[in-house]
Amino acid sequence: MEAVAELQEIATMITPQPGLFPGVDALTYHRWAGASQSRLKIMRDHTPAHVRWTMDHPDEPTDAMRLGAAVHTAVLEPDLFPVLYKRGIPGDGRTKAVQEARNALKAEFPGATILKPDDFAVCLAVRDAVAAHPHTKHLLEGERECSAVWRDEATSVLCRGRFDDIARGIGAITDLKTTKDASPFRFPAFIYQYGYHIQGAMYLRGAKALGIDADSFAIVAVEKEPPFAVAVYQLAGAAIYDGTRELEPLLERWAECEATGEWPGYPTDIVLLDLPTWAPKQITDRIGEDA
């Protein structure tokens, strides 16, 4: 418990007071304390104990996470992208010529992230596809990559979020999502699965707390493979309402965990468990086919 308390104290020390902070790098932002939409979604899908573990033992970024960060930079900070990212040297890394070329590239740009050639090409293709969409100009030309800290009015929980874009002129918070399927037939399932409706409700709540006049949450969804199709969605009022219905008890539970210092896992009692509601019909259908 002492180690956990020490980590919490360190995170609190580096977390700024409530406000809007443009230009903060992602690594710094992720060190901040507070409830974020990603942490709350872990609590929704698992337990407070899982959230506490991820905060105390942050994972190293995966290749997918690194590529996602690069795509965000390419789209939202295109002038910065060629400074922070370089195209890697293709070829067999076991050969001397390729090894020397790669070492020379790292030496020439020591602060840059070297991307695989294919990943670098994906970043440029996504950037161009998003820029070509007729509606992204209004949604992604506001205040980009703004980290935010606010205190939730109802629960007093310290919250944080990273707004991809704040378009004050049209009252929208926009989030860029890469996906395997941006179609209107599949993407609604991803909204629920990944909790984007919770994110929308939380970000609009945070915007209000910070005095930002925003009443809509938009998603620019872009596929990660050719033809890099782009779709722009505004979450319906009903989706934001449902996101709020999920968000509020999560914030209340977060407040309780912080107050007690206890982040419980699964129930300690024996739980009577049944099959999923859809399973009996599948069993009946399968038995009927085999008969």
C-alpha cells in the first residue's frame, strides 16, 4: 500500500490544476493522475483492481499504439510529423549495407521515431484520406491535441482527457479513430465495444466544466488499410445519453475507491452463473440441424 500511495503522490505532483493544456506530449499526459475515459472503460469491462494495476504498472507501448500515435501526429500535426518520424530503411536487416544505413539514419535523427516503411506509408495515406474528406476541414481545424484536466461537478473526481480537436465555432469535440471497418453497419458496434459513447459523454461533460461551449461529439473514423476509407459520425443524443448513464456510476465508484483506498476485484462470494441469453437458441438450432 505504501508503494501505491507513493505512486499516487508522484502522479498528483505532476498533474496540473484544472485547465486546458495544448502542446503537451502524450507521454506527459499519460502520467497525469485522474479518471480518464480509457481507465473508466477498464473499470466497466473488468474491476477497479484492474484499473489500479494498469495505473501502477503501465505497459510499454505496443507496435499498434506507436502506429496510432504516429497516425494522430500525421493527421493532427502534419508540420510536426516529418520532424518526429522518419521512414525506415527497407531491406534485410541482417545484411551489412542495410544495418549501416539504418544506423546512419538513427545517428542523423537521434530524436526521431523510425517507422517501418509500410507504417510510414500508412500514416501518409491516412493523412491524405482524412484531408480529402469534405467535412473534416471544419471538424479538425480548431484547437488540436489539447490535454485537459477538470473536476467532475457531481462526484468531485479529478478527470483528464485528450481532445483531438475543439471546434468552438461549431461547438464540437472531435476524436480521430483508426479502425478496421468504418462502415455505418459495423462501426456502431465498435462504439459500444470500445466505449466511444462514454468518451463522448465524458468529454462533453469536461468541456462544460472548463467553460468550452460544445454540445456535440464527432468521430472521424478512418480505415487502416486501402483504400483508407473515411467516415465522419456525430454521436446521436441517445448515444450520449446512454454514455452518461454508464459514465455516472463509474465516476461514483471511482470516487468511492479513492475515498477508501480500496480498489476491489471480482466478488469474493460464489456466483451462480448461467449461459449467455443468446446461447439456448444456438443450442436448439444446432440440435435441430444434427437431428
